[in-house]
Amino acid sequence: MQLGIRPICTAMIGAGMVLAQVAAPSQPEEKAPLYRVTVISQTTKAVNYGHRTEPTKIDFRGTVLLPDAHGSAVIESRRGSVTVDAKFDHVQDPQRYGPQYLTYVLWAITPDGKAQNLGELVLNGSDKGKLHVATDLQSFALIVTAEPYYSVTHPSGVVVMENRIRPDTAGKIEEMEAKYDLLPVKPYTYRMNESNGSSTATGKKMSMDRYEATLALYEAQNAVQIARSEDAAKYAPDTMQKAEQLYQEAQTYYSQKADPKTIVSTAREAAQTAEDARLVAIKHNPGRPEQASATQGER
């Protein structure tokens, strides 16, 4: 089944411009998408950064899903937090895993399997990306996953990169097996409105700012649709209503060609609010067969 929006990220990049399939995101479909969770487990190496006095480095290596991808990070323990300054290369369009995947997210995974969303990896108009983030965790592994929107609270099964210890990593490092629960590959499916049909590339060029605004708006639409599929309108009506209002505001800004920063800010708030509503619905929906596993994975 295909995503109930038109894919935007099949792109060709040229000198600071993006050539992409672009269509203004539509209102969430009346027929909500389906969203199902099946918990599985994988392992990766975690490192204790809590007692370091000097910055240290790690590498990222692509998994079988994205074998050419690689990266590195400088990790520094500061008072009360650990900073991660990461760079990535040869990271391909996330829609290669399905049109529902619009972005990448960097995660910290603790040795007992808890996941913390560290931030969205937005490619810089090519196959490169970077981000500088901080976490209050001390021991963790780092992974990168493809996601339907930036504010997800649990990693999908589309793990494209994992951290690797470098031979020249300074100091003593405590290595642990970090087990993390994942959603299986391609867990998001949608009922597509027949009137939408399939889109074709328009060949329109846009600035990077405009591209990021478009991407943020599609991510917000994904978040709203997925929250609807969890009956968030029933179990978290006020939060869901706010999410939809924010999404509509972002759409209006987009159609009026407002400042891209305003569009991105509003769309990201809509996605975050929709995710909040989804989590409330998961915890309070007694008829949801996957409730136990999803709640366990998102604690």
C-alpha cells in the first residue's frame, strides 16, 4: 500500500538547488493510515562517556540497508551533559525504503534498551549531513534510522548506520551490548485516496530553505495521519485538535510562501503535538492489540 501523500524526496541535486517531486501537502485523509507495531530486538555496542575529560571520536558504519554510508563523531563529556558533533556522508534518500520515510533521526540507545531521539539528520542538498546535539545520558550507543517524521519517540526498524569504535579512540572505553526494541522494516502503511492518484516529477527547482519547509510539512502530515490511526482524536482530543490546527496553519503559511523558518517551526510543532497525542492514545486504548508491546518499547 502506498503513502497517502505524494512523495517529495526523490531528488536530483545541483548547486544549492533541489530538483524534486513537489506537491502541496494535502489535508489528512478521512481514511486514516494503518500503524502496527511488532517488537523485535537487535544489539549494538554502547560506550560509557561519563568520566572522560577529553573529547573522543567514534565512527559510523552503514548497515546492510545503506552499506556505503559512513560518518564520524566527536563526543565530549561536559558538566551535566554529553555533546555529539557528528558528520555523515553517502547517505541516500530515505524514501528508498518506502515513500512513508521522509527523514533520518540520530538515536542514543542505553545499555538497557531505552532510546532517546537526539535530533533529525537533514541532508545538505546532497548525500551529506551533520548535526550537533547533546544528551544527559552517560552510556549509550548511537544509531541512525529512517523515519516518517522527526519527532518520533521510538526508532523504526530501518537502521541505516551504527556507531563503531575507532582504533585511535583515546582512553578507556566500557563496551556493552545495547539491546534495543525496534519497529519492523516498513511498519507504516496508508490507504491512499484514489483522487490523489500518483504524482510525477514536476522538475521544479527550489532553494534549500524551501525544500526544508516542504519536507517539514510532509513530516507533519505523516505525524497527524499516524496519530489519527491510533484513535488519538478519541483518546487525546484536545492535543489532536491542536496538532491538526498547527498543521493547517503550516499549510497556510506554505501556500502564502511565507518565511520558510515560520513554516518549519509551525510544521515541527504540529508533528511533535501529533506524536504526543499518539502516545496518549497508545496508553489509553484498551482495544488496541499491540498496546502492550508498543507501550513497553516507548517507556
